Amino acid sequence: MESPVHLLRRVLRPALLAGLLAGSLAFGGEPGAPELDNGYLRLGFDKLASYKFIPPAFDPAADPKAVPPTGDEQIPATVKAWGGRKAVVTGFMLPVKMDGGLVTEFLLVKDPMLCCYGVMPNMNEWVVVRMNPGAGVKPLMDVPISFYGELKVGAMYENGYMTGVYLLAGEKMGEVK
């Protein structure tokens, strides 16, 4: 009789290899093509964080008029091509700005234990979501939620510090699929 460990290895190894070949599990290569959801690219963190991104170091002595290094050369061409397109991303809300009891800006992170409570995520493991005017949402944390909007890909700065590589102009919140 085959042990459970050997059975799992025998069954899962071909599935894992098939997934790698299909691009569904990217480890440093180009991510596979995302599915479409009513015209929106369905982008999970398996795709958004499928490559290593090391943010450029902040240099306080740098010329304030000079363009800071962006790290954009680290972002795969496939990922850059998603910029300017409609996308839906699922993750966990970490509110940043509120107005009238509604969240207007937040980080959407892949894991609720990232940021404040555990390990600092890599810069490509969160999406800054800025809800369109009048489209604020109720704070909803500790449960996965999906947000729809236009995705921007590339370095973002605030007060001289890099704050992210993904920005979603949030249109609406949707159901997790």
C-alpha cells in the first residue's frame, strides 16, 4: 500500500508541473495571461507578485529636481501591458483615507497578516486603491474583497518616497469569485 505522502507526491507533482508550464504558477518568469471578467482583467496576486521587485533606495542627498530611479525595468513587459486597462483585483483592505465614514483610499494586500501585523510585503504585493469621487466604500477588513477599476502600473511617489507600483482607480466593489 502506498503511503499518503507518496500518493500526494505522485498525484501533485504532475499537476504542479502542468501548472508551471501553463504559467499559472509563475516563479520569476512572465506571468500567464489573466482571465477576463465582463471586460475586466482578473488579476490575482499570483500574477501581480509573480516577479521579484526591489525598490530603489531613497537618497536624501539626491537632486530634488532629478527624476528618481523607478525600478520600472524590473517589471515584466506582460505586467506593464496591463497598465491603462480595466482590472479586478481581490485582496484584503487596509484603509488609508476616509471621508464621511467611507474609505476613499486603501491598500489591497494579498494577505491580511502583511503590513501592520506581520511581515512587510514586497512592493508588488499590494495595490493602492483610490476610489473614484463619490465611490467610497464601507470599511471591510479581514475578509477578501474584489475591486474593479482602471489599473496603472509603474512607480508611484509621495513626498519623495516610493509608495507602490500598482494603482487602481476604484470604480466599485464586487463579490469574490
